[in-house]
Amino acid sequence: MRHTALTDIGLRRDENQDMVKCEYFGENILAVVCDGMGGERAGKEASAIAIEEVISRFSEGYSEELEDEEIRKLLIASISAANSVIYTKARFDYKNFGMGTTCVAAFVNEKAAYIANVGDSRCYVITEEGLCQVTTDHNVAALLYEQGKISEDELVNHPQKNMLIRAVGVDKTVQIDTFILDYDDKISLLLCSDGLSGYSSNDEIYEVIVDTPFETVAQELVKLAYSKGGRDNITVALITD
């Protein structure tokens, strides 16, 4: 199992509020991507807290004997812990009012990938046919699309595409989506913030992945986002066996 990850400020922002971290648990890997939000430095602090809390809480609760459902619950507990820390910090410091972050996490062992997300940072499975999005975006535009109120074409450039309906740290409790993907032979995942997925199509991202050596694919995905204007922070993490 191997991984590569990179975060970049992009071309238009004054600060990088994204965070990414990958940790080994024996031969297994946990990857986490967060995209912070909030005034001044609050967004950066929110994503930093979330990354550290998720990995720390997961590490405290993990053992190789855990079953599928126990790993899923551990991911939920880890993100919930981050939610509580960020929410409490925002309530006690007016400068951090409104701070929050997206969070997508993937733990991959020899038999399955366990994925959890809040917000619009995504996880994709990389297949021989293309990218398959696992997570659902928790924003207004995606909700309108699910409700049949806008078309798929309207979804791409909808004005409420960046308006989150769920984020870590904004409310006292947080609803977390989870997925378990079993596999027999091999699996490859891409986690990313919307600085990549919001401006590049799945086909464009996939073309870079299949045409680039693994050692430099993260850098090439950042270059792809730059070619689209680099209008947001850009973060990617790839896991493959």
C-alpha cells in the first residue's frame, strides 16, 4: 500500500486553508483531506484541528482486530470528536465565529476501504473505466440536483455550488456519511478538495492520473487545477496498492 499527497495555495487565495495528512497503521493507510472555512485565519485553524483530531482519535481506538462496523464507527467517532473541538473553540472566541471545515477520510486495509465525509471534499475510486465518485457533496446545489430541481448541466456552475449544508465544527453535532468498499485484488482512491474537483471534470482528472507516474501525479493534478485558473486552494491524496 502506498500514498502520495500534496496541498497548494493556488493562484487566487492569500492563504491555504486546506490540510492533508496520511498515516500508516502497519501496512494500512489513513488519509484525511480538510478544506477550512471562516474569516481571518479561522478556516486554516479549523482544518488543522480536524486533521489532528481525526488521526489522533482514530489512532487511539484502532487495532488490527477491529471488524468492518467497528472501523466505520471509529471513523464517525473521530470526525465527531473534531467537530466538538472546533465547535467549542468557535463559541469561546469571537474571532473564530463561523469556523468550520469539510472532511473526507479514507482508511484502506488489505480487504476494504472505509470512507467518511462531511462537506464537499470528495473521494473517488479510480477504475479502469474512469473515476467513480463515492461521496456525496453536501452543498445546496447538490441538494437541489438530488431533489430534481436542477439538471446535471446546471449543477456544474450553479451559484450555490459552494454553499455547504454540512461542515465539521459549525453545529454541536454533525451528520457523517460513511461507505465501505470491499475489494478482492486491488483498489485505488483519490481524495481531493473542491479546488480540484470544482474546476476540472472527472475525465480531465482521470486522464492526468493514468498518464502520470505515481510519484509525480499529485503535482500534475495541482498543475491541472492551475490550468483552470487556480481559483481555490488545491489538495489531493492518492492511495493505491
